[in-house]
Amino acid sequence: MDVRILGGLSVREHGVSITPTAAAPRQLLALLTASADQVVPVTVLTEELWPSGAPRGARAELQSHIAELRTLITGALRGAPSAEPGPGWSDRRTADAILVSQPGGYRLDTGGGTNDVRQFERAAGAGYRAMEAGDLARAALRLGEALALWRGEPYAGVAAGPRLRREVERLETSRLSVLDQWVEAQLGLGRHAELVSELSGLVARYRTNEPLHAHYMVALLRCGQHDEALTVYERLRAALRGETGMEPSARLRRLQRSVLAVRNTEARPLYAPRIPAQFSPARARLVPAGSVG
């Protein structure tokens, strides 16, 4: 089974879509994919479908949606290309064996197929380990691979209830963390000029995200665009005040002072001012090939 979540929901069995078009069974399938290969209790499913309280007949309606999903799975299995199945294959690959009824809930058995969230988490983990080892080139590569798996908003097009909303928030937080580390690795490799355009779009999208604004300011500072870096700070400050009532963090204020020092001391070389250590370009260490997985 091929499960894609990082964008519009897409679930395929043997290359055939089993993603329903109707809202309720689509939402049900989405929640099952969020906990793929694990039992999802009926109570969790009903809370997702009816967050204000399950109506009378909710259990029968849930079973009807399960039956609809199994019908789609059966159609996909029927259209699968012929193969030389091993012993017991026909017993395993049935709709009931893929969408499994278990005591108290249901489990979506993906059969070890592809899952873009798991691919994202594996690539991100490898990137984080490379960052810790000081291998910035490998970190940038693996973190970039993780980000490339995103096709849009997670579960786009699915009517999300409380459980799916929490999962969407978790995935978005993970994405921003990977993005932050990827930009940091790129800056450490001296690619600030290449990042300016992309960071401009990112800070416009994430108007109160301090790490991205800090990276953008550093990139502009290294490109000699001091006034632009100060403008980025002021925009962040205004957005934070307007949305949270708070001021930028001490780290951002120190960075602003560093930019001011560069601008106001024209005789000083571009890289001479003291940029706070957390914003300074990292120095990549030589790491033996294959030492970071």
C-alpha cells in the first residue's frame, strides 16, 4: 500500500486508489493512515467524525463507512496485476485483512508499503544526526530530501476533526524544525546568497517565526544588505506585537544590534562585527563517509 499524507490524501493498493471522495469515509481513512498499522479505537474514530458528540446510530454509520472502504480495497485487489503468489497469499491480501477489525477498533495494514511521513521522519533523523556530527553537507542533503517529500499541506482536502488537527499541527511543527535545520546547514556552508530569495518567501508565509527571520537577517547581513536585514527585524517585531503582544526574543535583539554595528561602522570589514555565536556560520567538520546514517 502506498500512503501519501504530506499534501492531498492519497492511498493506493496495487497502484489503484482507495481514497473515497465522500467526506466522512475520506476522513475516516485519513485517521487510519495517521496511525497506520496500529489499532485505532472506535472511540477515537467516533470522536473524530462527531466531535460534538456521536448521534444515535453512530456505530452503524461508522460500520457503513468501514464497509465502503473495504469495497474500494476489494476493487483495487481485483484489478491488481496477476502474480505468482506464495502460500497463504490470497488469505492475507483481502479487504478484511487490510482493514482489520480488532477488539475495540480497526487497523489499516499497509503491508510494509511506502508512507511519505515515515520517509520524511527517516530522512529528517539522518539529517539531524549529520548536524550533530558537524557534517553540514550531508545534513543539508538529507534534510532537503525530507522537505522535498512535501507536496502541500498535510491532509489537504480532508475535513479534519480534533484528532487529525492535532496530527496536522504535529507534522507542521516537524516540517518547520527540519526547515530551520536545513537553512542553518546551508548558511554554515556559505550559501547565504542562494538562500535570500527563498527566505524572503518563507518569512512572508511564517510572519512570526523567529528562527526563519533570524536566518534571513544573517543571510542579508552576509550579503551586505544591512538596511534590508533591519527591515526584516522591524516587520517581525510588528507582527509579534500584533499577534501575540510580545517583543522579539533576546537572541533576535542581539542580532539586530550586530546588524546596526555593521551599518554604523563603515570602516569595519563586513565580517568583523561580533555576530552572536548562534547566528555565526558553522564550520563543517570532516566526517568519514558513511559514518552518519
